[in-house]
Amino acid sequence: MIREQGKYRSEERKEMRGGSGSVRIEHLFECGTEMLSPARLCGRLTLEPGCSIGFHRHENEEELFFIIRGEAEIDDNGTVRKVSAGDAVLTGNGAGHAVKNIGTSPLEILAVITQYPEQNK
């Protein structure tokens, strides 16, 4: 299946997970109908400068972030680090994270959330 740029379902979430500003989510493929694996999200997230996603935990699932463009400060379960384009972050198994755009341009992240199989819960 191929989906051309600009043809994604898009939504805006304000103060996502207690963060500041707004996050635009472009759903690359719809989970449960187009993607049949146990995924909850497959999308491109865009945060304008100063915007953030508040700290939250991933129980019985994991989230992969791949930084496409920009600079961010990531709280990776209590360890705060700067990341930039080309870096990847994996959070799961009850751990938590937060993201803040610390750059002067939009931050773009590829985000995929998958749920653990029953035997791993």
C-alpha cells in the first residue's frame, strides 16, 4: 500500500499528555484497519518550537521515535538528553518519556506504538 504525502488523516492535539502548545499528528496508516499488527499509532508528529508532549508511561506497549528533523530534549524515564535528526528513542515496559522541541524550527518525529503480545504482559 502506498500513501502519497498530503493524503494522511491529520489531527491536532493541544497540550498533549500535559505538554505545552499543540502537536500535529499525521496518521501514515490506520491501525486496526490498514495495519493489522498490534499497533496503536503509526504517524508523523510535528511540534512547533517550544511545544512539548508531557511525561507519560507506556504500559504493555512500546513506542519508537525516530527524529526526522529538528532538535528535541527527551526525558527518557528520568534521563534528560538532547536529540536531533537521525537519533532514535525506544520507550516501553512501563518506562516513560517526554519530548520538547528546543530548536528554532519544527520538530518532526516518526512515531510507532506497538502493543506487546499477551505472553509478554
